[in-house]
Amino acid sequence: MRNSRLSYIKRFVRHWLTAKPKGGFGVHSPFAFHFITNVIEEKLPYYCFSVVERYRRSLLRDKQTIDVTDYGTGPSCPKRICDIASNSLKRASLAQVIFRIAISNRSKEILELGTSLGITTLYLAKTDSKAHITTLEGCPNTAAVARNLMDNAGVRNVDIVIGDINKTLDGALSRHQKLDLAFFDANHRKEPTIIYFEKCLPKVSDNSIFIFDDIHHSAEMEEAWDEIKKHPAVRVSMDFFHFGVIFFNEALQTEHYKIRL
């Protein structure tokens, strides 16, 4: 465990030393500069942020125990909802960045791989009540908590698909003619990440944005990110350490950025 932590710190330091600073300094592309400064680094709160964070706090207080099935990391085991919320939920600042990205290209067709307890899902649902969000979760009990969260929040534009993503992804993709936004936060290993990416590629358009969580989580996730950003369909990639973003617009010049967040 200690060696894994030290390796992660080394990857963070390496990123920090080689990445461009905040504020878009050194970024010459008008498209990339605008995205970094007006989307990623924007700090003004949206009306729904306080609402979603209220639901996060309720999960952090929930002592109920559920059996969790995790296809990505290991066997089933009992966990308290508050512990899942503490360890697995995307922190507010990052979840709100994902919200801003979805807003930036007016995402209507959204796919999320990895629902967990549904906080990031709720952020995506709040971007536009007319957006169609399909979110995939392996664990039925975790999905039930997320479904209850959506119901309590009055959200009606989210479909939760339960089961092994290796078996449910094709069916989920058939629900969408295209993908404006895809958020990959399920199996943090190289091979599944590449497979999920390639399965989603037929649904991309010039407007599409894909977000990959934890691209520096491990050496193999870094390998997955390197392979993804070099795919001929990818025009621009942005590495913010905690997550990576890729764009497909053929009008863009091919560029790969590393940015401090």
C-alpha cells in the first residue's frame, strides 16, 4: 500500500513539473485557452450546486450497510453508505468541473460508466432537464441508493443500467444515436478502459467530449491514457492529472496538453 502511495505521489510530482500552469499560460490554441479558462477554471457557482451537495451530506451521514458488488476491484463485501460516500464519491470541485464540461457543449446525450451512489450522475442530470443520461452501475444495491437519490431529487432524465458493464455497455449505447458526453469512471484498468473507449467511438461527433477519470491512478491507467490520446480519432487531449478530456472535432489541430488544476 505504501509503495502504491509513493508511486502515486511521484506521478503527481512528475505531472506538476511538466504541466502548463493555471490560467492558460503557454496555451496558444484559442479553443484550448477558452476551454481551460472559461470551463475548467470557472469558479462561479450554479444554482444547483448547493442542492446536490446537500444530498452528498445526507449520504455521508447514512450509516446503513449494503452488500457491494464491485466488478472492477474485487469480490462483494458489506459497506456502510457513509464509508462509500467518503471514499468513492467525486469531490465537489471535480464533480462541478464535469458539470461545467457538460454545459459547455450543451450535452443532451450523456453516458456515464460507473454510477456509484449517484452524486456525479445528479450533477449531470442537473445540467439540462431535457438531457438523456444513461449511467451504468455493476452493484444492484449501490444502484438502488442512486435511484433513490434521483427520485428524492425529482430527477426523471436518468436511466440506471445495472450489471457487469462488459455485458451492459452495448445495450446502453443502443439507447443513444450519438454521445455528446461520456464519463468513464468504472473499471480503472487498462484493458477494460480501452475496450469501453473503442465501443463508444462509433457514437462520437464533432461535438463529443469524453472524460476519463483517474488517468494517473496506476501505471496501467497511464498506459491506457497514452493509447487513447494517440488514437487517430482524437484531435485534442487535456491531462488535468485527476482526469483527462478528449475532443474529436476534425476542425481542431491535433494537440496534447498537460495542465495544472
